[in-house]
Amino acid sequence: MTKKKNFLIAMSGGSGSGKSTLAVALLERLGPGRAVMFGEDAYYHPMSYYGEPQTAAEREALVAGINYDDPKSKEVDHLVSDLKALKAGEGVDQPIYDYDRHDRSKKTRRIEPAPVLILEGIHALSMPKIRNLIDLSVYVDTPDDLRLARRIRRDVIERGRTVDSVLQQYMSTVRAAHYRFTYPAMFEADLVIADEGVPAYGDVKPSADAIERMLAPVLSRLQTAGVI
């Protein structure tokens, strides 16, 4: 008898869309041992991929030239390999990306398989190599102004950046990449979930009703598929 493979849910949406909030809520709803969350951002290329800068100035210039909102910034083949292993019931050692250093850490994160695998990220539905691995694709559709407000707050408070630097990056690469790579996936997703303004930052938490509204269609699909 062929062993049933683990069920992969891929959640995407623009930066600040609330997809991480939805993914965490689903993880908590399914409970311990039933699901594991798998961050796409862990697979940014290490600095060595672009060359080894010798000075701080060279490193800063190199980082400034990388478009992190383009799927090319990620090691897709490594991601595919790990997803295949998890779907087949094998554990993996996932990379850890250090945002402060703009480089991959020497440490890894051990991930053991679970019946439901939740892949979350802006490119989760935009990489052709993983499409045939996805069992349920979910796109969180959020107004641009709300996404930008969340991004500014996150980058300023959590990552120590200035508002000007966040806006400059948004206008130079983030917005264009969103409409080139991330947004088109909405039209092919199995589920599109509208976020009309659910708080998802700082001390302001989404209400139970808001979370339930966003979770309901995902849970319904899992029930129909016989996963839960």
C-alpha cells in the first residue's frame, strides 16, 4: 500500500498582506503534531552566491543591489528538495537567514514532517518548480495602502530602518516586483482571501472573528480533502 504524502498548503500575498498571521492561526488551530510552518524566506541565497565582499562598503553596495522581492534571490532548488523530503515524511535541516547580516547563518533549523505543511511567503505561488508539489494554494489579497503601512511599521520598529529607506525600497523594487511576480498568482490560486483591514502588527491583534473569517475557507478545503 502506497504511503499517503503530507499535504502542502502554500500561502502567498504581498509584503504586509497578513499571510503570516493567517499561517500562524492555521498552525495553532490544527494543533501540535498536525502541522508545521515552513518559511520561504529562509532560502535567500547566502552572500557567497554573489561573491565575497572584502570591506563593509563593498558589502553594503552588494546588498543594495540585490532585489529581495525577485524569486531569483532565493535558492529554489534547495527549497524544492526540502519540500519533497517533508512531503515524503522525511525531516530536513532548513537554512536560517540572518537579516542583520544579510547572509545565511551557519546554524540550521530542524523541521520534522507533519500531516499538513504550511509554506508561507511572497513567492510561495510564484516559483514554477514547486507548483506540482502544492495541494492547496491560498492568496491573501490586501489593499496596497494597508500593506505599505504594515511594512513601514515592521521595518522601522523591528529592523531599525528609517521611513525614507523603506519608502525608497518600496518604490524602487518592492512595488514593481509585487505586480510582476506575486500579484499574478492570485488569479490561479485555489483560494483568494480578502483582508479588509485585519490588524497584524505590534500590540494590536486581530479579533477572533476576523481570524475565524479568514480561516474558515481554508479549513473547509482541508475537510473536503479529508485532511482534517
